[in-house]
Amino acid sequence: MKIIIIGGVAAGATCATNIRKISDKDQIILLEKGRDTSFKNCEIPYYLSYMVEDKEDLIARKPDEFKKKNNIDARNFSEVVKINREEKFVKVKDLRENKSYKESYDKLIIATGASPFIPDSIKGLDKERENVFKVENVVDVENIRKYIKDHNAKKIIVNGAGFIGIESAENLKELDLDISLVVRTRVLGNIDEELAGFVEENISKHINLIKNDEIVKVDDQKLIFKSGKEKSYDVLINAIGVRPNSKIAKEAGLKLTKSGAIETDRNLKTNDADIYAIGDVIEVYNPLTKTKAKLNLAWPAHRQAKFVARHIKGLGQKSPSFIGSFALRSFDMNVASTGLSKKQLDSAKIPYKSTLITHNDSVNILPYSKPMNMKISFDPYTGKIYGFQAVGEGDVVKRVDIVAGLIGMGADIYDLYDTEISYQPIYSTPEDALNTLASQAIDIFEGKIKNIEIPKFQEKKDEFIIVDVREKEEFEKSHIKNAINIPVGKINPDYFKNKNKYLIYCQSGRRAKTVVNNLQKEGLENIYYLEGSMNYLEKYQKTMGVNILQ
């Protein structure tokens, strides 16, 4: 069998080597239009800070190594410009020789990935500018590093606050440069608003975060924003987002989704039985929503590649599905998530409840104990876990990985509560943060605590008398508008024995939960708990631009 793979980076290279592991007889041709095959996409921002000093360390396998180690014909600078499905060949342009040739195939795998895009709303980028860059491959970060060094560039503006934008900004800050990060609304749209505020606050401690604005024009020495503000710059890095490289598939008559990705079935076949597609150029199936969506992450791409390698050789395997687990380091804060976010749950019209806690990752009397801010979402009828997110200086990634495994098995909040997590004071607490979070979720699920989530607070606040149970000095510094102050020590159950509904909050949530529990023991059913309390409200107000506190 002759197999051609278009795209020689993560998904394509992995698929090629895994086919070879299964079969020595197949002819495998790997076509990559760029200079480098099989480079380490996720590591390239760390070349900017010299954490990765040598660009060669970013290349996992060069074309000659594919031939020597795997008997794979890997060709760089080879762009596929046409797919002829009827005659089963691709037209390849050799970018070094500027010559084209045909290459026949029995099976074709498209792994062309996704590339950064520039919105039409940004004027001035219709011509080449030597100080405007993207971060897509090794050549890009080489060029950025060289330009900064050669021109003694100091003012760097990163446009976009997703994974690539934040990682690029963090690494460039290591060079002691003046870094600004521009975001049109808020950072990291794939985590919920309550947690995004912690990330934004942390970023603002290290660099200049420009929020609720966007670049509309690029001149030689300055950027013009929608607000009318102007800012000088030495280097601009565009990291707004990516779009699937599906043009060649569309021109060949392969079906695309509404997002422009190549449409595939559960076995990652296109509407042509001899053509597969994998990686960032497709949408993936999510077992929680039972729908497909884009998921530009490394783990799914590698998983798809290994699946197709087996499927193309007739080996059985469960069709891949993905819940979207990711981790990110943002300066000295860790960010991780698995499963469905609030945005995804709302979009899919899935009923859910959620709860928040702040908890240390290890015993708090130890000097390296760090806080974690965590949120779990679950089915209000069954308790099935839908999603979990965490941000903080503590080890949030460990907790997200645990919950990811549970979600994959269809676990509920009781399963999470009973999850046995290894304990030693350096690594955890006697009852781990996850067990504590699950316990709180169970109280909500069983109706022991009635909670109001922060995003719903705005629309529901007029239904309640809002009670701040912190001390007077705390209340006077800042509090929710129209709240009354009754410190914990002065709470009298008789005050609440009426037809009014009361919403209780404090600073971190602990005192408020104690008050709510005590009042409910008195038989009061008109008492509600505000999720997250002031710690989360303060961040949420800044992130969302709402006016909740005074």
C-alpha cells in the first residue's frame, strides 16, 4: 500500500511512524511544506526566552532521520497544491526547485493543521513588515529572537491572550523586555469568568495587560487601537487565534464543517473512503455533548494519529473521543481544565450546577504550600461530573488530571469524594482539595446548601437581602452594593425567620458556609450561599467590567 501524509509535524509525523511500527511493507511518503518536519510545537515559545537555547532541540526528527530510522520518505519544502480524488494522486510543488510533480496514493491522510490568522479589521498588515510576527513554527521564533537581538528591540506587543499569546509574553518577559498583552475582552476564553480574573490579576503583576480594546491599525512605529489610543512598539506578535488549513481539501470536494474544518466520521475518514484527516484541521467528538467541535491540543492530535495508523491497517480500536484537558503556565500561576466549561454547557443547553472553593495544595503550615482556586460543574439530577477547572500557584494540574480520568469513566461527585489520593504533607492535605470540593458539591446536590453562582448573581440579586458576615472593618473596605453587615458573631437566627430570601457571603466563603449551615439547622429554608464570596467577586468584577461592589 502506498500512503501519502500531507503535513509532517505532530499528527502527520506520529501517524507515519506508527504505520511503520505496524507494517514494514507499506510505502509511506510524508510531505511537509515547511523547513522542519516533526518539530515540537508546544515548546517553541520557550525558545524565545532561551530556556531552550538550541533550535535543534526543537526538532524531533529530520527528513533524513525518518528515512534512516523508519524507512519513511519524508520531504520538507514540499507543498501539496492539489488533490485529484478521481485519479488518486496529489500534485506537489517543490518549493526549493520551484518545480511540480505528481505522486499517486492508495490512501491519503491530511494533517495540515491550523495556522494563525489576521482579522480584516486590522489595517496596515496587507504589506510585509519585518517587525510583525506570528508564532507557528521554529522559523518564526528564530526570526523573532534574531530581530530582537539585531535591533535591540525593547517594546514588544503580543496581540491575543490565548495559550500562544500568554506563553509568548511570559517567555519574552524573561529577557527583561517591556511586554504588553492585548486582549479584546478577557484572557483564556476556554476557562470560566470566575477563574479568568485570577489569571488576569497575575498577568498584570508581570506585564502590561491591555483589556477591552483591540488593534485596528498598524503603522511602522505605532499601533492604533479601537479606543483611539496609540502605542509605540518595536515588535508585534499576532496570536489572536488559528484557522484550519482546509483549503486544499475544499478544492478537492471534501466536505467541511461550519467552522471550516474537514468533516470526518468517527473513524476519522472524510467523505472519500480513501482519505483520512487528523489533527487541528478537523473537529473532534466530545462524549459529554455528543457533538463535534474544534480542539487544538497536542494530545488529541497524537491520539488521532495512532488511531488512524491502526485503522488504515485494518486493526480494530475504539473510535477516539476527547473531553478537552489542557494545562498552561502563566508566569507564576498554573492553569488547567478538563471537560466542559460554562460556555460549552450553556451552548449545549445542558443543565448543570457548579461550586467553587479555594484550598491549598499541601498542608498550609509548610512554606511551599500554595493556593488553588477550583470549580466543578455537575449534573443537577445525577451528580455526573461535567467539568473541572483550577488556577493558582498550587499544583492544579495534578487535580485536573485526576478529574479528567474520572470524567472519562462517567464518574459522579460521590466518586470524586471517595477518590483515594496519596497523602504526605508536602504533596497534599489529609483530605485533599478535590475531596473537599466534592463534599461541597454533594451538599449542593442534596439540597443541604442552596447556592447562587456568581455569573447568575447579577440577574438574581434583587430577589435577596444580601448579608455580609465579615467583620465591620472588612465590610467598610469593600462590599456588595446594598449589602447589610452582620458579623458572624452577631448572627441571630430570629432575624431570618420571615418570608425574605437571604444571600450570605464573606471573604473566602468559609464563614458564609458556616452561617448558612447553622441557619439551616434551625429549619430555615430561605438562606442561600453566594459562591466564591469576595475573593472571586473582586476578580469577576474586573474581568467582566460589571459594577457589583462599592
